[in-house]
Amino acid sequence: MSINEHLIAEVNGSMAIEGMKLTEADKSRMLKYLNKHEEFNRIMSELINKHSALSEK
């Protein structure tokens, strides 16, 4: 199992505990972007900005 596949499995486990198991499409999308480092960093930055508290912006 690659590092990226291991990360996806960990996320899937965490989500499953909350009753929100990842779909195969979710896993495929995650793997696609984990393999594109620059794209991954851009997406992570956007998600952090989107979900940060307004007082932090």
C-alpha cells in the first residue's frame, strides 16, 4: 500500500467512525490530487480558507 493509499484509508476510517464512509469516487478523487502535489497544495489552501473561522481571516 502506497503512502497516499494509506492516508486515504486513514481518512476513510475517521469518516466511517462519524457515519460518513468515503465512496470509491471520493477515494479516486483524493488519490488523483494527492499525486499532483501543486494541485493538492492549492486545494488544501482553498479549503482551509473556506472553513476557517471569520475572526481568523
